Amino acid sequence: MKLYFTEFHDEGTGIVFKIKKELFSAKSPYQEIKIFDTYTFGRLLVLDGLVMLTERDEFVYHEMLVHPAFYFKGKAEKVGVIGGGDGGTIREILKYPDVKETYLVEIDRMVVDASKKYLPFTASSLDDRRVKIFFEDGIRFLKERGEDFDLLFVDSSDPVGPAKALYSMEFYKSIKKNLKEDGIVVFQSESPWYHLDIIREQIEGLSKLFSSVKLYLASIPTYPGGFWSFTIATSRELVGERDYIPEGLRYYNKSIRETLFWLPEFVKNVTG
Ligand code: SAM
């Protein structure tokens, strides 16, 4: 019997994976978690029916979420991640020797446990001594705490379920409160093909709090439209302060860096 996993991006389009085996399936107090082995994209993590990552293309997302911010922030000793329970973002952060401690604030312990068991290519970094994991709601964590992060990455699921409130002014204010004066925050900010409204709202909201807010894109074949966006925000100018790029990256490089903010017209019109 053939098995397929389908994610619908809207009522008329979607993506289909032919499945070798379902490795994990459970309902946590927050979401339904599934991990499959697929024929063409390796292992696949699905939360509430939405593709989070595949073994074959997760490097694009995690490299592009993390490395541009390190270019703009010359020194980053304390780094935070909201979400990111699969560990891919932490893996990329730990490639910088100046990072002394990194906090992972992940609401769902089950995602971390399942990732450690079935997604070692992203989760192996979670055992690094520089990582502190907080199994908490990122909204509450940042509201109650007053950290001084050099960099913050919002590696959340899509704005449904537990991640919905991660796209609110209240959350953006909490982020600013927990960032150093010259700190930088980067959000995964959804698909230019399917979520331009979310992208526009997020940029408008962040622009009320940060003087520099910019969007950049990357090609991720298993995300809606095969194209994904990231939003970077800070209260200073975004100019390069670090030339170092870690060895062995497979997507991010100097030419991607130099053309980072080049956008197609239909996206440029939204971001102003
Ligand atoms: N890093 C993956 C990728 O390659 O796109 C996907 C993102 S990661 C799996 C999304 C995580 O955000 C999930 O583990 C989810 O549990 C977590 N999350 C959602 N809402 C959250 C919240 N309010 N606070 C903390 N973590 C949250």
C-alpha cells in the first residue's frame, strides 16, 4: 500500500511526499507531531499538518535564518532562539566561537525529544554545553524576563496554534526589551507567494520599534511556493561587521550575502 503525505498551501495547491515509513506520530498538549521517512527528501518533520523541515533542504532555512545576522553583529556572546525545537538553528549558531551561551525557548518538549531520536542531523547540537533549553512559551518567557541578547532568532512554526501570538506587537515589544541596544532579531517570516499580508503586517509592526527592518529571501523547495522570507530588525544601521563565514555551509556564501536584500518587484512593493 502506497503512503503519501500532502500539505495544502491553499485550497488549490500543495505539496505531496511519497512516504517510506511513518517514524513518529503523537499529539502533545500543543500540536500534532509526525516524523516520516520519505523517498526523495529524507526525514520529514510535520507539525499540525504543516511541513517544518526535511532532511534534504533544512540547511537552506537554518543557514539563512542565522548567518546574515552574524555578519551584521561583529560580536555575539549571548544568543536566543524562540521555537526551534528541532535544533537546526542552534546547530548553525554554535558555529561561531564567540557565542558563549545560547537559550532555546521551545514550548513543546515532545518536539525536542522526537527530534533527538529521529532528526539527529539537526538535534545533535542540543546537547552542546553552551545550550540552555527552556520548555516554555516564548511569549511568556520574553514578557517576564529581561535578558540582554546580542541576537534573537524567532524560529517558530506558522502563525497558527501556539505560534500565532509570535506575530503580535506585544511580542515584538518583548523582543526589544530582551535585546541589547545594538542587538538584532531575525524572524522566519513565511512565504512571499502565500503570505504577503503576514509579511507586510510584520514589517509594519517591527518598523514601529526598530529603525532598520529588512526582508530577504531563500529558495526552499518544500515550503509553500518554494520560496521563503526572513525579516531582520535592529535599532541601528545594518552594515557588515564580521567577514567570517563558517566552513562547510551549503547555501549561504559571500555572493548571497552581497545580494541579500535584492528583492523581486512583487515583494519589494510590499516591503516598502
Ligand atoms: N526549524 C524548523 C524549520 O526548519 O523550519 C521549523 C521550526 S520549529 C520546528 C518551530 C517550533 O516552534 C516548534 O517546535 C513549536 O513547538 C515551536 N513553537 C511554536 N509556538 C511557540 C511558542 N509560543 N513558544 C515557543 N515555541 C513555540
